[in-house]
Amino acid sequence: MRTVVIGTNPRAAAIAAALAVPATDTVAGHADLVVVCVEDYSLVPRLPGDADIVNLTSGTSEDAARTADLFPGRYLDGALMAHPEHVGRPETVIVYSGSPDVFARTEKQLARLGSATYLGPAAGTASLYDAAMLNFAWATLTGYLQTAALLTSEGVAARAFTPMLNEWMRTTVAAVIDDYADQIDTGQYPGDEEWLELDEPLMRDLITVTEQRGMDAALPKVVQDLTARGIAAGHGAESFASLVEVIRGGGPGAEPATA
């Protein structure tokens, strides 16, 4: 299978290296598979012929759907959930959506980039996963930075407490997320172990501790505000997972979620 990688950025270079082909900005001659990784969907080139197109450019699900229309029957959209240095590792998360035939034909090649998970025929699904997982990553990492700012203000080295956080994430926090997944899917948020009216005063304490040290308290204020709106909407005796209903309902100006 003759494969071409289009793109000149570090991610494209890493993809090309994993596939053992050069990265370029055009396709010269016949290609069976064209992997595209450019800075923006508007830069995806028009590619005549019958080559399978796998697009690993970041964008919105609407971008992906519009691009799929340019290559009917031969388009697969993908989301690479990693930095360039992680490309080529089997544990690297990469998701794809679009033509099932293209995925079947190219899966062996795509597996050289990382884990290849197919999400279905709607081209925009992979991009939606990308946005959702970036949200999780940024929120988690911002929480880590807030924690680091607090503890290092008292002279604790980041390297000293980070192993504890990683273990906590791997065990306790992972178990809580699994439990929340069931609650979200059923729409039932039992407050038998923790509930919003219990959590909210602790959030105000965190804001106080942060501000007393002259630090930015924007992040804990966002969480406290969301929790207060959850309580006002009738979720006070329910678990933290019930805030998904408030998030679904929109911002502070939206109608409050119902209990």
C-alpha cells in the first residue's frame, strides 16, 4: 500500500516516521492511502483520484462532516490524543470515524500510529471525542497546576507530591469516575456517600485558602459556582455527578436544570 503523509508540522512528521514514509505538502503520483495532518481543516487539499483519505487534523465535528463530503466513500476522520513524541506507541489513543470500508482497508497501517479505535460511520464523531477528551485533559491538568501552586507555596516540591496524586488518580479517582459513569447513564445521582450541600462549603474553604496566599482562585470559584447552581436547581442532596445536568442546561443565564 503506497502511503503518503501530507503536512509539515511536528505531528505530521511523527506520523510519517511511524509509517516509514516522508511527509510532504502534496501528492505526487498514485497513492493508496493519504494521511493528512495540517493546521486547519481549511488547509486540507483537494485530492483527486481514488485514494483512501485519513484526516488527523484537529477541528470541529462540523469541519469533519464538511470535509467528508469532499471525498464520498473514501474518507476517515481521526483524532490523535497525544503529543508528537507519543505517536507510534501502542498505548497512544487514536480514534477514527467515517467510512467503515476505509477503516477496514487501512487499520493495519493505522495501528502503527497507536491504538486504532473505530467509533462509527458519522465522520464528525472522532472530532467530538477529541474536543471532549481535550476538555478532560485541560481540566485535569489545570487542577494539577492549582494543586502545585498551593503546595509549592509552602515549600513542597512538585516532584514530592506528584507520585501521591498519580496513585490517587489511578485508584480512588478512577473508581469514582467509573461510578459517575453509571450514575450519568441512569440519570440517578444517589447522595449516600457525598452530596453537593456537603461539598460546597469545602469549595469555599479552598477559595479562602487560595486567596489568602495571593493566588488566582478562578478555578475553584468556577467549581463552587457550578455547585451552588446545582443546589439551587434542587440537586443539593445528590452526588457531584448530578452537576452534569446543570452543565447540560447551559450557562448561568440559562433556565436552571430540574431536579
